[in-house]
Amino acid sequence: MRRKTVKAVQLTGQHAAYALQMLIEDGKIAGRDVVQALKRREKTVRELRARLTALGEDVSKSVVRAANGSARIQKARKQISKAQRTARQAQGRYMAAVRQLSKDARKKVKVIRAKSGVDAAIREARRLAG
């Protein structure tokens, strides 16, 4: 059989103060116990803040260490112009066409590239390969 769960009471700060005052008046809680509890709370808060500060310093040292070279930060690439893109694509086609040729055929294609340009060299390389 399932047990009933105990629901936490939703109290405001004002209700908690009234309840605490009533418990003190009834003699169920001593005033010094409340004072000691508040002092323990303040001490815990101070300790937590000190630990967070120390942790923050450790994290900041790690970030500085990472920025100094242990971890590379990628920069955004500058967009290339249309002419550069076309030239690079032509270079890629040229390299693909020349890759399968012998050394002698590569020399011939290289001479053609110097005289007539990349497109003529690619056509010649494909003709020699085929």
C-alpha cells in the first residue's frame, strides 16, 4: 500500500517569523537556539562565498592558460572574392587532371599551362590521360 507523502508547508517569511515567535513563547525553542542557528547560517554563507571566489580564481586561471595557447580559438574566415574562388576551383581541376599523368606528360602540360592558361592545360591533360 502506498504511503501518503508529506507535503512541505509553503510559508512566507512573515509566517515563519510568527511561528518561530510562538514556539519561543511556548518554550519549545530557546531564543539562543534561534540565534545560534542564524549565526551558523551566516557562517555557512561566508564559507560558500569564499569557496565560490576561490573557484572563480581557479576558473579564470584556466581561461588565461587556455587563451595562451593550450587551446586554439578559431577565428572567422574572411570571405574570398569571386575571382579567388574561380582561380582555386581551376587549380583543383588542374591538379585532378595532372595527378594521373606520368612525369613527362606533366612537364608537357606544365608548359602548356604557362603559355595558354589553365583551361588549355586541363584539356591537354585529359587528352593525354584518356
